Amino acid sequence: MSRIIAISGISGAGKTTLTRALATRHHASHLSWDDFDGISVHPDDYLDWFQDGRDYSEWNYAELAGMLRGLKMSEARIHPITGERVRPTALVFFDAPLGRLHGQTAGMIDLAVHIGLPKDIALCRRLIRDYDAAEELSLEDLMDELRFYAGDGHALFNDRALVESADIVIDGTLPFARQLETIDRHLGRLGYLDCAGRA
């Protein structure tokens, strides 16, 4: 049976980078929540959803939940978006923005890791990421992002509920190698790694 390790964090915390690095480090499979956006149901306006009480059942990610369930039961699955065969490795790392708060996938999570990061650093990282990814990002685009954040948008960077529902909270300001080592220490203590650090 595979163990599902969920990595949560606010936008800009480094969930995707950390998830992929852990999967590479442990020769493990990984899944990304964002890959399933196009075949799932989610709120049209995240800020409205957040301010209206955060009903996590509005995020219907049935295909993702099915994949996690299959992997947990040691069944290989074909990724519905990439078409790749996903193996049920000993550990499966899951880039999970909603962590254990999302009921549809929470039951498959064995360990919930949250990346704690100050809001200002997360915002800076997010803007740098978007700038690097965009072919053309104007000053007005940047100002729109800052205006949104300075208005009501900063509420979306409140991760108190994620912190409270996580098993482990790591410091996202630590050097990346230290973040990996911190998670590995926890995996070792739980018996998820052998004495050589292998899954």
C-alpha cells in the first residue's frame, strides 16, 4: 500500500517545487492538484468562496480522488490529463493546496505537511514566478496584482486552517535543502524510510 504525503501551502510557498524534488529524491510518483483543474469543478471566484464561508465541498475533484485511492491500494493508474502511467510507489507525493481541508481527498492522506511562509515573501515569490513564466508581463499587470493583494486579496493568503490541520509545519524560509532534510527526518521517525533513507 502506498503512503500519500500531501504538501500544502499558500500561493507562492513552493508546494510544486518541493513536491517534485521529494518525488525525485525518493524515486516516487507524484500528483499535482492543478493538473486536474480542467476536469474538475471549483468555485468561479476564489475570493467570494473564501469570504462566503469556505465550503470545501464546492471543489469536486473526483478524478484526482480516484487516482489517489487507486495508488493507495497499490494500483497503477493512467493520468487522465498527461496520459502517463502513474506507479503506486511506496511514497506518493501530492501537491495539495487544500491539504486535509478537502474532504474528497483528505481520507487518502497519510501525512499532511504544510509549508509555512510569511505573506509578503509568498507574494514576492508569486510575482517573480508569474513574471518568469509570462512571455510579456506589463507594469500594469504587476500593479493589478498588487492592488488585488492590497485590497481584499490578501485574505487568500491566510493559512491558519491549513496549519491547524497539518501533521507537520516546516519553515518555508529555510534553504531548500534544509526543507527536504526536515521532511525526511519526519518520514524516518514515522518509519516511512529505512535506515538508509530509502522509501
